[in-house]
Amino acid sequence: MASLILALPPRVEDALLRDVVESGHTVLARVAGAADVIAAVRATTADPLHLVIAASATTLDRDVLTALDERGARAVAVASSEADRRNAQSLGHHEVVDEGATWREIEELLLSVRPLGASGGMAAGVRRADAVAAHLEIDPPGRVGSGDAPDRARLADAGGRRSARGPDGSADQLGGRIGADGSSRSGWGSRTHAERDRRGRSLRGRLGLIRRPRVPAPVTRDEHADDTAAGGREPVGRVIAVWGPQGAPGRTTTALAIAGEIAAAGRSAVLVDADVHGGTVAATLGLLDEAPGFAAACRLAAADSLTVEELERIAQHHPSTRAPGFSVLTGISRPDRWPELAEGRVSAVLQACRGWRDYTVVDASFNLEDDEEISSDMFAPRRNAATHAVLRGADHVVAVVSADTVGLSRFFRAYVQLLEIVDPSRVSVLVNRVRPSAGGWDAAGQVRRTLFRFGSVEAAAYVPEDRESLDAAVLAGATLRDMAPRSPALVEWSRFTRTSLLPPEDAPRRVRREAGSRRRGVDRPGEERARPA
């Protein structure tokens, strides 16, 4: 088992620490910042030494790599944003994984090869390039004859040194064996061509150069600590992502309703339009969209200048006549502006919103295609990366499906992709626009049976169609609660928000408040007191 030093953000460390301990590894230190990393590396005497380190510029720099080279330590960097990956690339550190990688993937990369540090006969400062070269499939010693002889001999010698001592101190790490006389005997001759091909294909995987893992990051949130950050210094809000397949299942309408109901429950909320294909939140609420607030927040995040004061400045407030209003970060109105919503920027904005409002409701794009597969530059911006960042960073995802044949068909195909990004325990399915004209008699029951039969999916809400009320709300640029507080669609959205998204203590508190109002003779908004005949 390995001796580890962890230098990760708290959320990443919390997600991985349990698996690290259960795997039998020893955690020597848990540090933060480049200076602490260097001090911990120089203080420990464990050999071999492995590090799992954040790829951010504040933690991973040239001084850290020099200390690792001198110590002969191996490190895997964890990138939480595009900026982190660029930082690692600029330093020549190629063992990089995404924040969503599991410990099994990190462990496989971490323990696959013994590093070539100063103890391996290499000068400090040149470890990165040779460490990459040492991964390459090289010819057996008996077949060295092509290419540059000194370079081939150096690579073969590096492979022999690496295989002579594996991460657990034993021989035969990659096929080379140490004989009784101390000489090295290669096991390359016994390998089949298929195995060599397999190892060649796995090269990019071991180096972390393949597309980032499409697995959800483990979420280990303490339900009792949702309202308080670590150390109790500042409030930590929750992020709710509203997603749906292509078409018009009602993502924006659902996001608006959820934000309005959260505000009506007495919680501060912000509605974020993160649709990279052109948002419609501003148009639906009758807000100006010449300067999209979400794009401005992303630019400020890229400059490390996003503060609560800046969020207050760029956000628009949507008032309500029957309930507290909520803030809005409007989205881009033209699809060609999607490069402004880079993955790292989006993650930073959502994190800032956690400390600004109790709840952040995000209207996400429909497309979940991992377009890295068709890109030759793994560090180039990607259109769908913003959607992936929203879904991975959300505490809860509301998957909206339209209650008709086309909507259900699209949902089943896209829902499989969604579960590759988000853990099913964080997803609630909401069926929208339930109507007999599209679903037949007992439309909700028909959709319920279809979801369970073909996808083993149980929906948390079935919102009936109320086209007239919704049209009136859009025409007035208002929420459904303002225009039609007794709408059956609003009743179902409100029930879903209270039971699935808000903490349990909010429901009794609201019931007591309404009961007290009735005892005092105060009408609830939108209700008229019954007059005696």
C-alpha cells in the first residue's frame, strides 16, 4: 500500500478520503498550498512517496515539481477547472485527472509506474519529459537497433529501473525481473502482440490524456451542514439544476416556478440561465438581456474578481406582488456566444452563488454530448462543458419530461446520458404538461406506467397542462404565482418544491404560519374570505 500526501480542495478530499482509507493506503499529511506541499514532502521519510494534488496554480507550481523530483515522489494532479488543466499543461505535468474521477482511476494512474526522480539517476527539472517517455512502449533490449542508439538505450535503461522497483517495493512491475545476481531480465519476449497493443492503447489513459471521466463526482454533503460552511464562517447555499431533453419539455417554465416557490417559502433564491444554445429566461420574465448577467459573472470569475457585491450589481431583481421576489442572472441571447461560458468559469460562478443566496436554480441546456471525443485539442473550450459543469456541481437535478409520445421517447434516450454524469440519487423526474389530449384517459397513470415499464423511472411530480395561465404569465412577464395562484400546475410545482427540494422543517413552519394567519382572519395571497350569505 502507498504512503500518500493529499493537497486537495475540501470538497474533493472529502469525496475521496473514505475510499483512500478503505483501500489500505496511509495518509501522511493533508495540506493546502504550494509551501505546505513542499514542507510535507521534505519532512517525510516514506519511500515510495505519492501525492494527490490540486492542479491549481496556488498548489502546483515549478517549486513543487522540483521538490517532487528531488524526493523521487510521484504525483497525480486533480483539475477542477479549465484553468487548472492549463496550469498543469504549462508545467509539463501530464498525470492529470478531472475532479469527477473516482479513487480507483486515480489509484491506477498513481501506482502504475515508479517515478524517475533524482534517485533514478535523473537530474532534477527534467523529470516530466522523461517520465512521459518512460511510459512509451519500447523495444526489448535485444531488438534495440533502430533509431538513435543513445536515446534507445536510455529509454530501455529507464524502463528497467522502473520495473525493478514497483510501488509496493516488489519486482516485475511491468515485465522486467531482477535475477539472483542483481541483473535485469526482460519479460518482453513472452508478451503477445495483442498485449502490447492493449498497453499502447492504455497509454493515454495512464497519463490522463484521454477525455475526462464521465462519472459523477461522489457527493458527501452533511445534511445538517447545508446552511453553514466548514468552520461556520459563511452560509452555503444549494444548487438545483433543471434539465430536460431536446424539444420543449418545459425546462425554463419549471425553473421559473421552482425559483418562485423557493422565494415564497421565505428563502433567498437566484435563477441562473446557463443555456448555451440561447437562454429564454429574460424574455419570459420581461427583463432586459442586452448585457447577460451570467456571462458577466463568468468574465469576472475568470479574472478572479467575482464577489457578492459584483453579483448584486450585475443581477436583476424580479419582483412579485404575492411573494418575495428573486434575483436573476440572465443568459446569452445568441448561441454563438457560448465560449464565454467556459467550464471553469461556470463552476466558479455557481460556487460564488452558494455564498450569496440560499438556493441557486439553474436552467441548463439539453445537450449532454461529450464533444471531447471529436476534438483534437483536449484543452480547447467545449460547448457542452458548461452543462456538464452545472450538472456535476448541482446538489439536486430536476429532469423534466414532456407527457407525450415524442417527449417520452427523447427522455428515455437522453436520461441514460444524464445518469453517466449525475448519480441517480440526486435526480428527481418531473413530468410536465400532463393532458388527456396527448396521453389519453388517465394521462398521468399512462405516463407513470410507461416510465416504469421502459425505464424503471418513478416520477416525483406530474404537472397538469394549464396553457392559458402560463400564456398570461408570459404575456405579463410575471410568475405563475402572481398571475394564477390557484393554477393546478402551480399547485403541483409548489408541492414538488416543498417535498423534494426544500428542507423538511420548511413545510411545518409554513403550515403553522398559514394556520396562524387564518386564525387572525388574514387571507392568504390569492384567496378571498367566504362571506356569509
